[in-house]
Amino acid sequence: MPLLRSFFALLLLAVAGCAHRPDATQAAPTVLLVSIDGLPADTVGSGRMPALDAIASEGVRADWLNPSYPTLTFPNHYTLATGLRPDRHGIVHNNMQDALLGKFVSKEASARDGRWWGGEPIWATLQRQGGIAATMFWPGSEAEIAGQRPRFWRPFDGTLSVQARVDQVLAWLDLPPAQRPRLVTLYMEQFDVAAHAAGMHSSQAMQALADIDAGLERLRDGLHARGLDNQVDLIVLSDHGMADVRGENIRYLDDLVPADAISVEYAGQVVGLTAQPGYEAEVERTLVRRHDHFQCWRKGETPQRWHFGSNPRIPPIVCQADDGWRVWLHRWPAQPALKGEHGFAPEDPGMRAVFTAIGPSFRGGTRLPAFDNVDVYPLLTHLLGIAPATNDGDLAPLRPALRDAR
């Protein structure tokens, strides 16, 4: 009889252990990372995007997300994916030069050449450790980086609707368990495109916000219909904010130095230029200082808080326009009366980005102070339960939002 009682006691303990042991899905939820290009932090809670507001109020919301310098799409999306600042991962602009590789243009074949992309993006980190990733239009995901491409990916197609993109994400989540991705990224550029074309408060931009928000609602409804509410950690963020620039708010470099004395690699809000041979002393003496509505530095002397200036792809002189202004050359095309822009200093309030999250790993109703976007990568590796690659981020600012804050 004592032996029988011991047997049943052990059996009850085993059953109890099974009842409290989380299954594999609960232990490591799927992570769904959504980026809304150019969405300013103050959109959250404004009422313009009810589905996004619901995620923020039910889940986690940061006061804002600090973008990296420069506040451009490709550098910041790749920082979100790697946890490295642009100065370290090498994507220092949407369009740039490299002494060996030539010219990088974000919308051309060069962006699909893995030699440009340093560090290890989150999809490569996951797949190197045995997981599966899927990317729906994320900068860098069309290139083979660190020996990896996402298992599932689509070449960028700006004509594909928000609804179609969401449906593809849900279709990936419908795959059999052995094929299903544990990380899915979704990129939506419609607001950024509309704001650039007509201003951030234009009817086109407001319609883009409505379309994206409808997509978020469709995504959450799709997760709910599949019973995945408690199995998917959904993060919705942006790469940077947006500010309107009036056509008359412009300053010309060739009002200060002859146009043939400089080679301008890129201009607008962020300027990168090289003095032509024989003009080095004149160009530095004239440009490297504070000007009316912009400032220029030698590349290694930019503000320390930007963590920018050592990468060989950065031109010798870097200029930064003040919020609401652009720096240009007279021979270039005239600018429209009003145009949404980014690329301003990360500390400018208009450049503040969005961070919201909801899912089984997050504490609902949490408000976080602002943190840097390099911290998103260690968050992703924590949620996925994988070892991070070398990065510049820190999980500490996000620990108060996590149910498991180890």
C-alpha cells in the first residue's frame, strides 16, 4: 500500500507539472514587427489611427522612439534590424558611395548586394540558430547578408496594397508548424510617400494613415480569428518622424562656395560633400561652421550624441539643415511650395518615432520613457529566445514592459 500511495503521488506531481509547463509556442511566441515609415510619435493617441491607439492603450507605448542619425529610411530600418548604429553597419544614407563598391541607390540593384550591409540582421540571427523568418518589404531583406536571406521574402512592390501585404503575412502564419516563421516583418511606406509628395497633413497623407490603420485592424482581426492573440507578440513602430518644409525655406551651398569647388554626394536635410582638389582649404574655411539655418562639420567632428562620423562611406564634410529647412544647389530642380521631409537631427521633436507593442510577452497598459532604436534588436532576440549578435542596444529600457523581465 505505501508503494501504491507513492506511485499515485508521483503520478499527480507529473500531471501537475505538465499542467503548468508552457508549450513551445507559449515559451517563445512568434514576433510580428510592423514599420510605418515616417510616422511621427505624436500620431499615437491623436485619434487619427484608432487601431494603433488601441494597441498603445491595451499594450505598451513608449513616449517616443529616438531614431539614429541620419533620420532616413534605410539607415534606420537597418538599425532596427541589427541594433547597430548606421556608422557601424555601413548604411549611412539612402544613397551613398563606397570606394570599392561604387554607388548605392536604395531603389536600385545595388541595395540587393549583400556586400553593402554590415552586421547581422535579426532574420539572419534567428535562422543561424535554427528558426525561420519572413520579411514583407524590409530594407536589407532582399540581399544575402551574413550568409542568410529570410526563408520567405518578397521584392519590394510599392503598388501592393496594405490589405494584400497583411494577407500575405497572415498566409505565412497559416503555414504548417514546421514551415511557419517565428519572425515576420511588415513594412508600410504609404504615409511617407504621401507626406513627401504633398505635406504631412495633406489629404493624401491622411488617407494613407487611414489605409494603414485599416491594415492594422485587419491584421489584429486575422490573428484573433486564428486564435493567435496569445501566441504572437505584435510590435508596431516607425523609423523616424516627419516635418513639413516650405519651398522658400532653402539655403544654397553655392552662395557660399563656387559650385565647381565641391562634389555634393547628397543634400536636402543631410548634406555630404567633398572639396574638389585644390579647393580643400577654401571649402573647409568657408563651410565648416554655423550658417543661417544649417551647420557643417568635418566628418569626425559631428555631435557626439549622433554616433556618426567614422565610417569610410561618410563624405569629409557633413552639413545638417535646421528643422523645416533644406540645403541645395542653384542648378538643381526647384522645390514645391510644401513637402514633407525627414533627415533632421534626431533630437528634433518632429523626428521622434513611434513604438507600441502588444502580446503575451508584454505587460498591458505600460508607458515607457523614450529610448533609442538600437534597443529594439535586443528586445527581438529576447522575445525570440535567441542569442544576439554584436549590437549597440540595451534591453534595460524595455524591461519594465516585459512580463518576463530577466
